[in-house]
Amino acid sequence: MDFTRKAKWTFVLVTILFSLVQLSSANHTSINDTSIEMIHVGLILDAQSWVGKIVDSCISMAISDFYSRNCHYQTKLVVHTRDSGGDPLLLLSQALVLLENFKLDAIIVAENSAGVKILAELGSRVKIPIISLFAAGLSLSSFEYPHLIQIGEDESSRAKAIAAIVEAFSWRSVILIYEDNDSARPILSSMTGFRLDQHVALLTSSTDEEIVEQLMKLMSLQMTVYVVHMSPILASRLFLNAKQLGMLTQGYAWITTDMITNFMNSMDPSVFESMQGVVGFKPHIPASKELRRFAIRWRSKNLNENKNLEEMEMNVYGIWSYDMVWAVATAAERVMTRHPHILHQETRLNMNFTTIRSSESGLVFMDEILQSRFKGISGGFQLTNGRLIPKEIEIVNVFKGDRIIGYWNPENGIASIMKEENHTETNSTSSSKLEGVIWPGGTMNIPKGWSLRGKRLRIGVPVTNQFRELISVVHDPQTNDIIVTGFCVDVFKEAVQSLDYEVHYDFIPFEDANGRMAGSYDDLILQNYDAVVGDITIISRRFAYVDFTLPFTDLGIGVVVPKIDNDIWVFLKPLCGDLWITVGAFFIFTGVVIWFIERPINEEFQGSPSEQIGMIFWYSFSTLVFSHKKPLSNLSKFVVIIWVFVVLIITSSYTATLASMLTVKQIQLSSRDNDAWGSSDISNFTFETRRRRANHSPEEYADALRRGSKNGGASSIIDEIPNLKVFLAKYPSDYTMIKSKAITGGFGFVFPKRSPLVQDISSAIMRLREEKRLEMMENKWFNSESSFTTLDPESNPNRLNIHSFGGLFLVTGISSISALGVCLFQKRQSIKIHLNSSLDSLKGYFNVKIIGRQKERS
């Protein structure tokens, strides 16, 4: 009985004690909950969009992960989510509702619309951070909107990356297809660094028929490189229709911005299949264990909780929103630690139609977020000027998946996927740094960027048969065929044949019903031809209407005159008077020196005075033709060697100068003799004095020059150098070109403005010139194997004067004087020896006489 009573009391005491412990624990928990400061954050998104669903789930996981790791923090984010339905007005309305009902410390916007700009204005009013998960264009700068934080690429970076790809593959121009809304339209003004040939705007509400209509217009153009910048939903419809039209086949190139590429793995399989061969950009997120674990958890969580996300893949917006929540939560805790009194303060702002609540901690909160530095699942998290910009952009190629083929960053340009190469090769846009791209149609051949699409080009040709060697149009009466020949035609055919693709064309004569040319050259190039081939002069004013290739002929115009020479004393002109006198003096001086040295020992230099004088002149002048006789004295040989060398130099120079003077005709176009004829295509270009008569053939030119200006002809012909080459090839011995000026650009082929063939044909012309095939064609048509020189009478060869040969005369003078001095010294020594010998003989004679007399005396 006692035991039972004791047991009951023991049970009661234990029960009471347990209850007290539970009550104490509950009170403690309640105290802790009330000590945590709630940080209210608004989240506005389009709940039905891919971005909205992914961002919502990632933010939820970020809050859960952050506070499970930091359970001791005194602050906690409370997210109030609102659906904007993608409507900018509803976006603003939801923001105002949130501000009216809650003391918000920040607003996160997961939309890229015009409403973001309005919210940025609102954020400046209420002084709280507005965090946009999209870079909403160039206009929303941190200077204009200091409370705005943006994530992602701006339009400038997108345009620079596109320009790098365009340059890497040597495309001349591209076509931009963009969505006509506030989020995509700003890229249009940022497309610099390359030529934007055309741009097409599509509305979100555009029907498939309207999209097909726009694509059909693009197909009629020759450009085949397209840049697409629009929402994934509109891009899906665009690529499906482009695939049906055959615009994703070989020869085309499609480039997508991150607006599309970021969601490529979440698109419908049929859309993804239609995008095979596309090259796109998307932010580079470094691989890490944390990112891989998060992606696995995110997929597992959403497969179980949200069937709508089953086929979606994690993208950069979800990753960035996850890290941004960590940055906001960390900043909130720092504000609580450093400025605890601010979080409890709030103000009310009276708007026109409502009263909104605003936190006093907005400015401090914004500063703390901007100073955030940590390593998140996206890599190093750091805001620059209120924007989180990816440090590197991936260049991906869609082919049975999206594979990375390279990277791009603003500092180094295009970089290889092998990171170690980036340190040595910088500022490069070479396609060699990219992995092999598989283009639409499954080919690895780089698209040219344009296509003729099997079109036969209509080539206009002038019908002027004055210079048939340049261009000739003949109608065959039997076959009714049009035969077009000439140097210009041959060059065009050779240039087209050298291209690495086929070009089909037909020559169309520019003629009227009578077979005559239907207008001027200006009329010809303005016709609706795909190109014009002929003797078309490259003139600056024509570039306003057409494009020219590089010239395939000589530049400029020249003057042709008859070869005449009335000066019978022209042979004296090469040498000036002082040089003639000096040369003659040295001839005589050298002859005298040789005579003086040779006369004592050489019988040919002996004889009567007249014979000796004749020998002096004959010997010195015979050196002109090197017919002089061999001297006997070594001193004479020395003098002759030096003199013959001098004579060789003088005669060679004389011959060259005389030949030049005989070639250059001294004809001055005086005011009374200035009647010149010329070509019809250089009417805007003249020399100082000329009167032009147009449309003449080489035969008419020759007849006019033979008659002369006094007999109704012409004293000279002014025409373009190619025409003069044809004329001089027919009359090489009678006429010559004495003057030229490079005041025209030569002959070139004409193409419509922005024709892609211009560069290729120009390159082909340069190859023909470098390989001397152009010269061979000139020789064929102009018979110009002989030298063709253009000489200006104002630049006649200078006459030779004594200063030209001063050194030679000094050398031969010194050598002759030295030889003469040595000869005189030798003669003096000889005379001295002879005198000594004579004195010795006399002494011996007298000694003998003296001795004989002494003997007689004795």
C-alpha cells in the first residue's frame, strides 16, 4: 500500500518537473524568435516564365541553405513573392502593393522589361536597393540610378563579343534580328565594330506568317550571317520557321546572344533540333563541387515538388539569384551588427494615390551589398559599379548538345578553351583559337557570309567599238548570239575563274534598238545590273552610287604626240660646253704626255714636227675606240690605262644621255597649238590646256595627228593610259607618250553598293597582277612586249657638266703629271750619268796626254 502511494507521488513529481522543463524551453524559444530581426524583401517575377520558375526555386533554396548554415544570425530574410505576369504596369503595381503593406529593405526583379526602369526610379525615391537579375541596357547606369543593382551582360559587351566573332571569321556584314521591345531594342545602337547590313524587328505577338514573310525577305538578300537577340519563346518560333525555309543549311551562319543561349537546354527538342549549327554566347560559370551539388539538389527537389520544372535545366539566372540572396542576407546581418538602431526605423512617403513604407536602412543596406565579396556557386562574387558582370563569356556551338568552342573577355578577346594559351596570345580574334565549329548543314566549312543562291548575274557591257582591244560587242547574225571580247572581258573571266566558288553570268549589252550605246557611261553604271564590265573609269563621284573593284589597268591619263626631231646638233647636247672644252683639253694633254714619254724610245713618235703633232692628236683620240697602239714605256702604259678608264666612263655616260634625249621629244604645248582629242569617259578631267573631242578610234587618232592642228587635225591626243596603250601598240614607230598624270583611278569593274563580290574580285585582280597573268593579257591585247615608257618633257635628262666628272679628271690629271714628273726625273738622272761619263773620259784623255808629254820631255 505504501509502495503504491510512493509510486504515485513519484509519478506526479516527475510529471510536474517535465512540464516545468517544457515550459522553460518554450519560453526560451519564444524569446529567441522575438530577438531575430526580419528583413522584408520583395520578389516580383513572371510566375509562368522559365526564368520566373527557376529563380523562385533557387531563391527559396538559397534562403534555406544560408540560414541552415548561419543559424546564429540575428537577421532573417523574409521574401514576399508577387506575380507580374510579364506586364510592366502590373510589375509597378505589385511593387507599390508590397511597399504599402511591408517595410521593404530591397526588391528583387526577375524580369527584363521596361518596368525595371520605372522601379529603378522608384528605388531612388524610397531609397531601397532594386536588384534586377537582368542587365536592362546601357541607359540604366549606376550614375543615373544609384540604388539599382544589375546582373548579367550589358549591351556593349554583347556587341563586342559579336564583333569579335564577325572579325574572326572575316565576315563583312551581318543582319540583326531582334525582338521589338525595351529589353532587346537597345542592342541596335550598340552594334559597332562591323557593318550591320540590315536589321529586322519582330514583335512578341508576331504570327508565324509574319515571321516567314520577314525571313523570305532576308533570303532574297545575299547576306547569310544572322545575329538573333530576342526572348527564348520568340526565338523558338523563329528557328522552327527558318528551318522549314531551308535557312539552317550549308552556307548560313546564325549567332545567338545569351538571351537565347542561356535557355537552350530548356527548349523543346524540336526547337533544339532546328538550331543545329548555331553559335551562341552565354556567361561562363566556373565548374566547382559546390555548383554540381547544388544543381543535383535543385533538380531532385523540383522533380519531386514541381512537375513544371521536370524538363528545365539550371541556368545562370538561377545561379546568380542564389548568390545574390546570400549577398543580401550577409549584408543584412552586417547592417544589424554595425547599425542595429537603423533597422527599426521607417518612414512613410505619400505618393499621389497611396502611402508607402520605407526603411531608413536603405542607403546603408545598399552600401553593404555593393561591398560584398565572397566565393559563391557562380565563382567570385563582386559587384562593379552596381553590376555583376561575368568575367568571361563562353562561345558555344550547338550540335547534338551545346559544346564550348572558346571564350571571350574584354581584355583578351577570343581565347582558346586551353586556358594556358591565354597568357601568351592576347588581343586576338583569330578563328584558329576556337575549336572546330560545325555549321548549319553539318559542315565545318566556314560560311562566306553571303551567297548568290544559284543566281545568274546580269553583267552590263558598254557598246563602244572604238577600242575593240579593250571591249568589243559583236552580234552573230547566224546564231543571233552576242559575242563579247576584249582585255576587260578576259580579266573579268580570269578573276571569276580564280574564285573558290562558282559564279554564273550573262553579258548584257547596253544598247538601244539600233545597236548603239543607249546612253553615257554614267547611265550605264546606274542601270539595274549585277555588275558592269568594260572600260569604266574609277571616279570619286561615282562611289556615291556604285562600288568599284581595284583597278586592273594603269592609273591616269596621258598625252601622245608624233615622234619628230628637227635639231641636227642634238649630238652635242649631252655634254655642257665646259665639259666639251675640258674633255678636248685632256685629250691633247694626255697625247702630249704620252708623246713626251715615248718619243725618245719609240720610233712612231719620232719624225718631222708635223708628224709628231699628228701622232699626239691621233694617239689620244684613238682611245675613244680603243684602237691605240701599245706604248713601250711603263709610264706611258700607266697613263693610258687611267685615261682609257676615264674615256670609257665619259663615252658611256654620253651614250646614255644622248639616247634619253633622242627618246624624249622636246614638244611644248603652246597656247597656239593646244588642240587635243580625248576619250568620252574622262570629260571631267583635263590638263592645263586642252579641247576634247570625244568617241574616236585609234585610226581616227592617227589621222588627226598626221594632219596636225593647222589642217583640222590635232597636235596631241589626251586619253586614258589603257586607250593610249592600244593606240601605241598599233603605231609604235610614229607616236610616243610624253606626259601623264594620275588623276583618274584606272579601269575597274562596277558592282552595286555593298555587293559582297567586290572584295573577292578585287583580291582576284591582285592575284592576277602578282602572278603576272595580268601582264600576259596586256601583252596579248596591247602587243606591249616592247618597252612602254611615259616620259615628261619637263623632266628631260640633265646635261652632263664638268662637275659630274671632276673626280675622274683629277685622277687622270694627277696620274699624267706624276708620270711626266717621273719621266723628267729619269731623264735628268740619265743626263747626269752621261755627263759624269763624259767628264771621266775627258779626264782620262788629258791624263794620257800629260803622261805622254812628260815622257817626251824625259
